[in-house]
Amino acid sequence: MQELGFKSDNASVETLGIKDAKAHWNLSPEKLAEIAIEKGQAERTSSGAIAVDTGEFTGRSPQDRFIVKDDITEDAIWWGNINIPFDPDKFDKLYNKVTEYLSGKEVYVRDAYACADPNYKTNIRVVNEYPWSNMFVYNMFLRPTEDEIKSFDPEWTVVNAPGFKADPEVDGTRQHNFAILNFKKKIALVGGTGYTGEIKKGIFSALNFILPHQKNTLSMHCSANIGKDGDTAIFFGLSGTGKTTLSADPNRKLIGDDEHGWSNENTVFNFEGGCYAKVIDLSEEKEPDIFNAIKEGALLENVVLKGDKSVDFESGAKTENTRVSYPIFHINNIAEPSIGENPKNIFFLTCDAYGVLPPISKLTPGQAAFHFISGYTAKVAGTEAGITEPVTAFSACFGAPFMPLHPTKYAEMLSHKMQESGVNVWLVNTGWSGGPYGVGSRMSLKITRALITSALEGQLDEVSYTEHEIFGLMMPTSCPNVPENVLNPKNTWEDKEAYDTKANALANAFNKNFEKFAEYANDEILSAAPKAKADA
């Protein structure tokens, strides 16, 4: 077996069951891009980034994500349609088939780690079938020094074989693609899909079990930044709510844009070493940090290129989920290392397409737990096939597909940390105002930034508040640089009765969704539910 590249002396893919492979170890992103282009798997764009197509899958496949059910996981995992059990024997057989498939091939191996806080550092070895997948790993995980690689001892292993297709009847999968976590063997096995997000989310899901369950540290699907005075802010939000955009603030240093831990030592730390941003409709004017990060070393996925090799960011011809990964140092204003102290402000971002939630409201601890468990946003027409009207979407903890434990476990930890640290929690609607989607207009980014800046600078501590009659949310009556009529959403609607009808409908949807969590919630959380009319 030929081993190419810089690695520790005892490192070998043979120990993983991959025989007679030509293994490339820890190649530079420049070299990986060059190989991907030579193999016809990538194109160089006009910005210097490379562009690839991930094939059949252009997004995650939640129904094909499994967790091995064994004595570690059996009584701890919240089993169901999010965390689907997988048989240990089936895993072993499938793993052996994947390693046999990779044997004799060229593979690309990278030593990396997750968690910027040294107390939680998790070493990961990733074996990729494709060079550009390995470039993604370089971009997204934290990068050890050469000295660290010399003595590198991986705790977790990721084996990634997009070209391997499972046989569902034999292998126990749902279809030919799969992403499986084995906590006993500390292996993430990903096959049948080229979508790189499965690699990152596999490790995120593993940490979402390990940190809260075994290390009593809260893991969070959020972005985070830090101000000039060292004040940390956290932004929770589902896709399309502005999590990446709003955390990239020119006046604050970015800690990270997607996955973080909140430790008992009062640190907020990034799990990752890079950013994985959507680029549909991206422009330099709207999101200059992301736009300018797309240069040599960045990896674009499923974008359409124009004749001059520039990216047609408006095109969703291949998918609306066009993406770019880049190392965090492509952003100018970053915290180094990617760690902050206890947060002073937490923002729950929601894109309310019904236009009934306030642009900003201050939450009590009970309301914060309720809205965290709910994880609300709305999908609008064009985001998915068949959606012509806004559709409510609830994802517990603003990241249910990656949460192996029951959502109330994360909510209880968050509530405890909130009370311990005295953090302010805000609900921010980045969606519609003046009416629902199709009638009103999208909340302007300028207004949202002004509201968040005022909250961060303590200006909203000095103003009076009024209570929303249905949701019970405390709405500021004034805010610098924001028109007062915008602050109470009902004021922006011409038809007040139509507003009440929509608000009641959304409140009922919240309460219906929360029914499955109610038996686990305390009285404070239950009392934070909206007061909707049952017949609305």
C-alpha cells in the first residue's frame, strides 16, 4: 500500500479494513482542488473557488440517518422518525462492505478535530473516496498543526464512500444511501450520497449526544459572535432565517456560524473550523463577507456557472440548496481562537411568513424554553416542490434532525444556563410584516440589524414594553432607527380582523405542535404557550 502525504508514523488505512489502497494523507486544499479538476470532478470558477456537483443528492436525507442501537444508546436516544435505530450486526456487515469497496482505490485521508475549546477537543480521522470531499473536511473542521499530526490519535472515524450503494433488503437501510452513527465503535459511516453536509452533520449529531449526555455541556445549532467589550451573542435559527447573515456583523467578531457548545467553564466555543453557507441569491451588496469568502480554497456545490465561469447565484436549476464551504479564516473579522465567554444575549430567529410575530420581543425564561423546544419558522412558496402557500415548520431546539436526545434535555440545560448567566433572550421575526407572504413584505435587513444592535447595546433595556394579546410576548414600544408602527405587527396590517385570524391560526399550530412535549414540560414552560381561541 502506498501512503502519500504528511501523517503520523503509525497511521494507516489498513487498520480500518481498507486494503491495498493508495492513500493520500492531509493534502493541501490547493492540491485536492487540482486533483478534483484533473479527474473531471470539479471546475475552476472565475473567483478561484472550485465548483462540484454532488450528484443525486443535493441535500441531507433525514430518513436515511441511523444510530446503532446498543447498550450505550438504547435507553438514552430519543428514538423515532428522527433518530432511527440500526442493528449492530447489520452495521458491522455494511461497514465491511464499504471498506472492501474502498480497498484497492485511491482514498483521501484527513486528520482534523472538532471543538475549539481544548477541554472538549475531539480528534477525527476522515477517509473520503473523492478529493473534493476531503477538501470540504479541511474547510469545515478544525485544522491540527504538523506537530499535532505527528502524534495524532483519532477518537472518531468517518468513512465516506459516495460511490457505494447499499442493498436495502440485505443491508437494512431504507434505500441505497445512508449516514449511520455507531457510538460504541465511534464511527460515522456515510455512503451512497455525495452531499458533503452529511459528513459535518454526522459529527455534529455525535457531539449532540456526547456533550450533553456524557459531559454535561450544552450543544447548540446556532451561530455566535463577540463584541468589542467581550460580550458574546448567540443566534439560533433554522435554514433561511438569517443565522449566518446576522452573525456576520462588521462590528463584532465571528465565533462561528452553525454549531457551538456552551460549557460549564462559561465558554461558548465553535465545533467547526469553517462555514457552510447557502449561496442562492447571494450578492456582494447583501452579504459581503460570504461573497468575498468565495475564492481559492472555497468549495461550491451544485451551482450553475455562466460562460465566463462566474457563478449564477440566482439560478436554482440544480437545487435551491446551493452551497459553499470555506475555512473560517476566509472571513476577515473572526475571533481567534473561536471561543467566547458566557453570552449576554440570545436571539431566536424565525421567518414568520404569516406576518403575525413581532420583529423583536423579549422572552421570559418560560417563553424561551417554549420557543426553543418549538423551533418555529415557515416555508414559503418556491422553497420546496408543491408549496404554494406558507407552511409552518417546527424543528425542536432549532435543529431536531441532529438532536439524538429528547428536546427537553437541551431545553432544560439552556434554561439552567440562562438563569445562571442572566442572559437576555429575544425572539426576532425576520419574515413578513404588513400581511402574510404574498400580501405584506419581507422585514428589511436594515430594520432587523437595527433591532439586534439596539438589543446588544442595551438600548432596549431603557424602553417601555407592551404585551402581545395572543402570544404574550413583550414588544418594545420604541427602538432607535426603527419606525414605531413596525414594532407591533398588528399595526402594520390594514385588515386587523385578518391579522387576528392569522395570529390565532399560528398560535393553534404552536400549541398543537407542543402537545408531544407537554408531558415533559414544567408549569413555567406550559404557561408560556400562546393563548389562542380554540375555534380560530
